[in-house]
Amino acid sequence: MGSMEKLVSLCKRRGFLFQSSEIYGGLNGFWDYGPLGVELKRNVKDTWWRDMVNGHDDISCLEGAPSPYEMTGLDCTIIMHPQVWKCSGHYDLFHDFMVDCRQTKKRYRHDQLCGRWVTHRDKKAFVTSQEGDEADENIERQAMKFFKVRAKDKDSLEYDGKTVSLTTLDDFAEVLGPDAKELGTLTEPREFNLMFKTYVGAMAGEEGAAFLRPETAQGIFVNFKNVCDSQRVRVPFGVAQVGKSFRNEITPRNFTFRSREFEQMEIEFFCHPDRSHEWYKFWRDRRFKWYTDLGLASERLQLRDHHEDELSHYSTGTADIEYAFPFLNEGEFGELEGIAHRGDFDLRSHMEGKLDPNSNPLTLQLGEDGKPKYRGSGKDLTYRDDLTNEKFIPHVIEPSAGADRATLAFLCEAYTEDEAPDDKGNMKTRTVMKFDPRLAPLKAAVLPLVKKEGMPEVAKDVYKALKAAGIAAFYDEKGAVGRRYRRQDEAGTPYCLTVDGDTLKDKTVTLRDRDSLEQIRLPIDDVVSEISKRVQ
């Protein structure tokens, strides 16, 4: 895993990721996937879908539960009835606290600012930085600038304690903002709703107000009855969805980690309330294993249970799968996926428009008429077991993964620098993206050794055979073969097939392995089957 600067440079150079609207200066929090990036992200989503939906073959892990359980999918609209977001709690509760700097006019998320008390002679200040941005180094740099201390005299600064969140402070009078030159320029924290507002229909007034969805989950909940009736599924069963979501982040940053437009891969798993905690443990462990099976190093992954004060309003238990991204400070982790025990909150709130205090701590909000402020659909979303005739509101386990964050983690993990021979046999440093072959954007590259003697014609036939078999392949005849190997190493292509002089004699090609650099001769007739076997 390399530095973020090198990875970002490679992503643009090789066509993984571009800044959105770059020719106009870009738009913060939005990213475009290039030719290689779109293939990588699609492979991440396809691998997830195959494992969670099409390819799942689990016989129920719980004794006494129906066997096997069903998994199915949905693709719901981005814009939904605004009442959905009122009953789900997003309209009132989906917000972050932000602070503004009166001096620099910059805006920050309150919980992402951290700092330390610094004293120089008789002057004291709480010097801040943004979390994940080498905070301690930035704090020292900011303190030296504020106290007018030269580098050789920086030991004269006295630090009180470790870096802590700005949320621990009540008074901002002695706080130095991350980019400010004087104290007390930060405003008091205030709420900021993260949903993007839009308007539906010709009348662009409040009566046509709607929102871009901040998550894909609610589309599954409001279709619960439709899935049950049309598919004849029995609890326990899961519904999966992959799709775009939108959050108006206050400070999007760290490449694609925190964006305003992103893609989610979510499952809502409906189960009997009596078995829900067992299913929660099952999905928590299974989802962690998915990442390690695809190559994320276990020492850079962790499964962290939320403390009680971290839980969302709907959750009775949540665990995060987190990865040590290189843009974070040492020892810090960023969320890849959350596995939440949502209880019966969602189905109950969409049915009744109120919350059960036994499954959620939120108090019921009443309108001026004394009735529930947010009325539900009034539809019966209970489930009746056709074998036992028991009627209940299922509990829900939600493994919710970010497709963009997963793709970023696989990019970070794949980035490697090692030694490999060049065209003259000299060992040189090479950059290689060591993707799992299932995720690699290109599976094989076909390279004629030279552009003559019939080699390009044979190479193009091999290339066409791979493409016809549905294998993502690349054809390249430009430049020395060693440089072409290096280009494919940076693209993460696991195998290169070289057509040379011997190919015309014995109908074999050279197969080069990206990671081991091993080269073997392979009959042309076996190329498609061999590559297919290796990338599965």
C-alpha cells in the first residue's frame, strides 16, 4: 500500500478516476470513473451481487430456521414520496453539525475538527486541524505560525495532552481555526440537513418539493409487501439493492472516501424477532470475510462494535467494518461497511408513522392536533407465517456497504512498488496494482513482440477469442514489450500473453504472471480456458 499522492496520480494517469467537470475547475465531492475505474467498480458490485444474491448457497446457519433462506433484489427510484423521509426519520434527524470560520469563510464539520492546547510563554490557544489530515503535524505547523516561532525554536511550544475532538469544548473564544490567523473566529455549531432538495412537476413550489435519496434502504422497506406477495418468500429472507445515493456533505474530502454522490450495496434481511441477534452475528462475520477473501489484508481491517452513544436512532446494535486507509493517521480506521440491527423500526414507522419505544429510543412527535406528526402509510406491513399462522413485524439486519469506499480500499491495498527486470534484464522499481483477478479491470493483455512477421495477425485472433468468451482483454503493439508489461502492471492486469517468433512455429504463446513474473509457454488453443480458470 503506497502513499495517497502516488495512488491519486496513478488513478488519473491510468484512467481509474478523474475529478468531475475537471476542465471547468472541478466540483468538490464528485468524481468520474475512467475506463479502468468503471470496470473495477463494476467488478466490485458484480462480485458482491453474485455472493449475496445469485450465487448464495447457504443452508440456514441457525438451527430451527427455514432452510435455505431466500435472497432477491430490487432497483428502486432515486426520488421517492417525501413522506418516506419523514417517517424514516431522515427529515428531522439526518444532519451533521457544522461551524464556520468568520475570518477565512471556510466551513467545517464540527465532529471532524480536532486540536490540542498549546502554550508559548504566557499565551495559550486550542489549535485545531481536520481529522485524518496528519492532524498533529498540522497543529504544530499552525501553532508555530500563530505564536511566530521559528522551526529551530519549536521545542519552546508546550502541548497539553493528546489531540482531542473540538466537540469536547464549550467555549470557542480561545480556539484557533484550522486556517485562521487569530483566535475566536469559529461560530457555534449548528445543524445542517444532508439531504439534497429538488422539485417534482411543473409547479416548482413547496408542494412539489422532494429529495434525492440519502440511502437505498427505504426503497426496500416500502416494497416489503410487494416482494412478499410477488415472490412468495418466507421469513427469513433478504432483499439486495445497488444504487446511487446523495448526501450534501459539509466537507467532502480524502479522494472518493467522502463524496456527495456515491453508490451503496445494501441488504435488508428480514427475520423473526426471536432470531434477529443470531442473524446479526452471522451477517457481521460473513461480511468481514468477504473483504479478506478479495485481498484486503486482515491487519488493516477491523470489525468494531458501536458504543451505545454512537448508535443511530433506529439501531439496537451496529458493527462497522473499517480499513486503515493511507490518508488517515497511524492507528486510525475509516468505515467500509456498517452491519446494523434495525429492529422493527422501519416497517413499523412506515406502517404506523410512530415508533415503538421498545425497539427504538425516539419519542413520538405529535402535531398541533395531538396526533402523530408524521403519519405512516396506513398499510399493513406485518408478516404472517403460512405454516404456523403467527403474525409479526419482522426485525431487520442491514449490511450496508459503500461501493466507492470498497473500490477505494481495493485500490489502496493493490498499490505496490517492487523490483522487476526491464528489457535489458536490469532490475528496476516498478509500480504494480495487485488486484484479485476477480476484481482486475482487465484480465489479460495480448502483446505481439514486434509489428511484423505475422505476429500482429495472430495476436489479434487471440484477443478476439478472449473478448468473444466475455474476458476483458486489451491489445497493445506499441513500444518495447518491457514497457508494455509495465503499463499493464500499473493497470493491474494479472496476465500478459506475448506472441513471438516461436508462436508461428509451435502455436504457443508466452503467459506472464503479474505478481510472480513467472513465464510459461501455453498452446494458443488453451488460452481462453486457462485465463478463464485463473480469473474465476
